Amino acid sequence: MSKSKVHPNYYRELTKQEALLSLKNEKTDFYNGIYDRYKNPVLTRDHIPLTWRYDLSLEDNPYFMERLGVNAVFNSGAIELNGKYYLVARIEGNDRKSFFGVAESDSPVDGFRFWDRPILLPDTCPEETNVYDMRLTRHEDGWIYGVFCSESKDTSNPDLSAAVAAAGIVRTKDLVTWERLPNLVTLQSPQQRNVDLLPEFVNGKYAFYTRPMDDFIDTGSGGGIGFGLCDDITHAVIDEEIITSPRRYHTITEAKNGEGATPIKTEKGWLHIAHGVRNTAAGLRYVVYLFVTDLNEPWKVIAEPSGFLIAPRDWERVGDVSNVVFTNGAIATEDGSVYIYYASSDTRLHVASTTIDQLLDFAFNNPADPYRSVDCVKQRIELIDKNLQLLKDEL
């Protein structure tokens, strides 16, 4: 019998990984009546196939070293197709370059396994250095679109960290074959990040939610989440952006905000699961928040409850970029369930489960932010007085 050419450590590590991939997820005891958190992340660097990281050859890799290491698996687009759940995750190598991989499961909360190979996007942008944070939209035109951040070096600035962000666009029918379209052009904004495509036409046009930016990091004059229309998605140009959910002083969106998951259509409006950012002494803090726009005029906000929906808790606050939660993917199922896939600290991917009814109740019945401490206290006292009277009436 010929000696195996595969390093024996491969089988040891494969056994360990199979135990991880087979773990059943459980809800934690966290409670707020809005959503449930789960004990285990749904994707981490340890979910990446060993064949992506190691040279399995005993001869070529006698110490069984990682040859192409993976640092983190996080911000993921999400979609349900034919009863299966798919995550198109951002995978960051040890070299800091990000790329996309498809993970599939029969369950929305565990059992995700990456396909054999990552996505190799068509190389149509020679200046592009990095890609990440893909939003998936199943559009009424029959295509599944992926809108992601396409990052390039700012050649006009000698600072090596200076970059330019654009919204890249791809489309597919099966998550296997991807067609690259020209990047989105917004005539009013020099840079774009966190762009979402609405699943339906608006006035016969493709509708995008944008995040106008003057700079790669700072929004500058960008006032919040924008909205714009284009005639042809194969050469997408937006002439005008209307600010939908504005940034506001001393709120969770003070520094910047942006779309997260693709908006979900409900009977009361388009449900947006977005992110907001504020500055702190410890750096930027990212949270997830909620708002609803009108079904017929989707640039008009009709409900936006005060504060965040999801914020980093406990060990979620620790990672490559600490004190961050971020989402660019959610799945709404036919039975009204919603699964929100959110990353913590740019390191790992979690899931929270809720329902359309719960999110709409939160959106329309939780009070809006009055923007001043004294008015916030009045809101809270009103709630306290109501509850004390209810308890008194029970006696």
C-alpha cells in the first residue's frame, strides 16, 4: 500500500472542524421582547474549509502550516432560495484583502458550510484593490443582484491609507455564475458605501439607497442615507440623491449611518435594518437601528423608533475593530420570521431571530427620539406613571 501524501494533521483538524460545523445553535437567555440572540456565531474563521488555508501535502508542507490564513469572517449578505439559506460572507485573509464566499445551510441559525471555492469576481476594475460587504437583492426583474463596496487607492493623495469607495454591482441567477456590471455612478457624491438596491421598481426605475460621502471614512457633507433612481442598471447613474434617514446631533447616527440588509416589504411599509455610528472616547461605535419607509414613496420615512435595535454586548465588543455590530443581510421567510445576520467587531457573524410583526410593533409603537434629555425623561416618566397605575389597578 502506498504511503499517504496527505499530511496526517489534516484529518485531526478536519475532525475538530466537523464538530464545530455540526453544533446546534441555541437561544440565549437575553430578552427584550424584540428579538432573540443565539449562543454561537453562525460563521467564524474556523468555518473556512481547511483546503482554503493549508497546503495538505505532507511533502510540501511538513509542519502543516497555514499558507493562506484567514483572519475573520463577518459582514454577510443573506438570501433564501428553494428552502435553503445562503450567506455571501466577507472573508478577510491575513493579508487584509477581503473576498466573498458562499455558505449554505438547511437551517437559518446553524450548520452553515462554505462551498468548495470562494467567489472569483470578473476582473473588470484594474484599479480595484479590495471588495467587501455585499448586499443581496432578489429583484422583480428576475436577477439576484449583489451590491458591494469596491475600494481603490486614492492616487491623488500620497497618504497610503487614502482610498476611494464605490458601489460595485454584480448579478446572478444561482450564486455560482456572476456577471459584473459597471460601478454605480452618483453625480452628487464623490464616494459611496453601504448601497442597497430595492427589490422593486419605483416609477419604472431601479431604486437605490445610498450613503453619500466626501471621503473614504468621513461623510463630510453627506447628510445620511440617500435615495436615488436610475434608468439602466447595466450602466447605473443616479442624478439626484434625496436624504431619507438623516444624521442627527447626539444620536446613534451622529457620525454616519448607512443601509444594512436589503429592505423588507411589509404591509405597513419597507422595513430597513440599518447601522448608525457615533464617536466616543474609545473610537467609533457601530449599532444597528430600524426605520420604515412608505411603500409608494420609499424615500419617505414613516416610522423611526428611538435608539438602537442591536448593540454589541459582552464578548461581541471584542475583536479586530472593537465595539461594533454591523449588518448587511437579513432573511424574511414566508411564515413571517426574520433572521438578522450581524457581525461583531469585524470578526465573526451572529444571528438574531424575530418576526415581521415584532419589528413593525417596535417601529411604530416605540417612541421616536425627542432629541433632548429633558424630553427623554418626560417620555420615561410617562411610561412609569402608566405602569404604576396598571399595577395599582391590579391590587
